[in-house]
Amino acid sequence: EVQLVESGGGMVQPGGSLRLSCTGSGFPFHIVDMSWARQAPGNGPERVATINYAGAEIYYVDSVKGRFAIAKDNAKNTLYLQMDSLKPEDTALYYCVIGWGTGRVGQGTQVTVSS
């Protein structure tokens, strides 16, 4: 059974940082591309970052470039998203995705940016 377990969300003030983690099991983590996506209330899902299976190719949506960093530790079956300089518009449910889509498997982790 494919499982994705996200953690690390929380509430932070604008300008703050969070590091999200996603641990995968039930599939060959080391040979798949992985993404982080988010969905804010009333909005559709948005893919914010993708990393290829080996970590050699990375994509970011324009709104997070220079602020977010995706990383993949194949030895630990874990995907990370370092989020710096957070803005209120980053508030959303964040979740990891196998591949380049936006379909949610796990529970996700809530990120709220508010003063």
C-alpha cells in the first residue's frame, strides 16, 4: 500500500520559516520524481515544487522561487520542503505527491502564515 505521511506544518508570522517532511512507503521512492503541492480554501490544488528521482532537476512555481527549497533523501525515503520568508498567501494545506501531479494521498500538513 502506498503511503505518504507529511509533517512539519504550523502557524508562523510573515517572514518566518518552516520545514516540511514527507515520508513515503509502499513504492520505490528512490526511482520516482516527487512534488510538493498545496491547496488553500476556495482554491484548486497548485504544484509548488518538483524534484526528479535523483535530485538533479528541480522545478518551482514562480511565486515560491528564491524562498522555498525542495530536497529528497532517498536513503531515508523522505522528501523535504524548506520554506523561508513565508507570506500570508502561502497559507494552505501542503502535501507531497508522487510524480508531477496534484492528487493527494496523505493527510497533508497545514501551514498558516498570519500575524
